[in-house]
Amino acid sequence: MSGEQQYIWQNGALKPRDQAVTHVMSHGLHYGTGVFEGIRAYKTKKGTAILQLKAHMDRFLYSMNAIGMQSPYSVDELCQAVIETIQKNQHQSCYIRPLAYYGDAGSVRVLPQDNHPIDIIIACLPMGRYLDADSVDVMTSQYIRIHPKSTICDAKISGHYINSMLATMACQGTHYHEALLLDADGFVAEGAAQNIFIVKDGKLITTPLGTILDGITRRLVIDIAQKLDIPVVEQYFTPDEVIKADEAFFSGTAAEITPIKSLDDQQINQHGKVGAITKDIMQYFNKITNGDIDHGFMTYISQEVIAS
């Protein structure tokens, strides 16, 4: 839609992008009291479809509740708002950003008031490849993943992402594509904006919930592995175990399935090639997002344009 008007859904209405504004005294701006989602819509053989829409909006409301927000909209209403935003912008594929945050209540108290206004927006925009490589070189970050006793780790809270930003900033100007964050005990947590899987002796291994985001794509990968009869184990592992693994990859809405070539300049399993199990999961994932396989993961939408 280059050069055309873009629209954002804000508090129940579709508005031109430059009219979807917020106040500089919004609580979310000052204290990071917002939550968000990252969702993707794909151009498939059957038309435009949104991957795991309801699962994302369920987590959106979970994250809102984690910081005391009561959504004025139901999951179904928010799902419909996503569909209408895509239709209004006439996207065939796009990245979708729902965001909820505490607005301006006329005070600067850290604790939001009982009647604090809650603003919700939904935007969509084109997105290509998130990590700029077919397989990525990763560095272990000096920053640990936010401690589970300091916050609600599995909620997608805006303020958490300063942790991710700092880790990613350290990769700038280097040959590394992404950072890997450990937990306080030195075990692998997740990437700066992705979950991680390793493969060892035919088993798919991923970090248990507790110190990581409960990734929607992570759940999908586990589902795909089960359909392919690949054993899945949730257990803690170290960076050294990543290097000695047979395969490793990231998963995430933006990253999709991205193979990991090396960690801290040591190639995975000493060869750094994309492994067979990673390829199988990538191919199955692509079949879902291309519309070749339908297990109810995709929400297909009409491209009928919503009137202003």
C-alpha cells in the first residue's frame, strides 16, 4: 500500500494512521504498562489467512490480565477487529500488531487507578524476512532473561522488551544475527524475540515454560513434531549442549522457523548445516502457511473492503 492511506483500529474504530494518536501522559509510555501481540497473515492458495489468530488473542487477554487490565472487548471481538483491519488496508499478507496500554488518567502514579483508561490499537504492515539469513550465527548475551520471580515471564508485556533490545543491540556491528539469553542459573532461556529448540538423538528439546515466553509458534512446532512422530522433551539445557546438538533452530511469529548455524562462533555439531528434522518441521510449517495443510491453524478472510 505504498503511497496509499493506511488505517489503524483504535478503541473500536478504524482510523487513518495519522489520526490514531495517544496522549504523551499515557501511563504505558511512562512505565511500560502495555501488552502486545505479533501475528502474521499469509497469502495462501486459498486466499489471505491469519496464523493462530484466536491463540494469539487469548494470550493477548492473558497478558492484559497479568498487569491488571480488564479488556473492554471479548476475544471474538478482537479477532474480528484484526480481520477488519487487514481488509481495510487490503493486505494479502502482513504482520499484525495488537497493543493494549494504560492511557492518560491525569496523574503520574506508578499504580494505575481502578478506573484507568485502557487504549487498544491494531495495526498491520508488510513484513519480509525478520532475520536476514537462511541460517543464523548467534551469540550468548551478557544479559540474562528477566527472572521469573521479578515479573510474569510468560506474558507479552511491553516493558519486558528492553531486555530483548539490549541483547540485540550488542549484536549490532558484529557478524552475529541474533542473541541468546540464559536464565539466572546459566541454562538457555530463549532468543531476544524467539523461542529455541535443539535436536539430539532424534528428539526435539526445548526450554520448559517458567523463564520464557509461552510462544504461539513454539506451541505450533510442538504440535507439528507430534504429527511427524518426533519425540518432544521440555528440559533445561546449556549453551554447550546447543553447540553439541545435532540441530538447533529458533521459532517465532516474525522469525518463523530459522535454523541456527553457530553459537559463539562454534558451529552446531561441527558442521553448521540445516538438519533433517529442522527441514521437516520447516516444510510442514510452510505447508500450513501456504494453505496446503489445514488443521484449523489458519483463519481465512474475505478481501472485501470495509467501508470507512
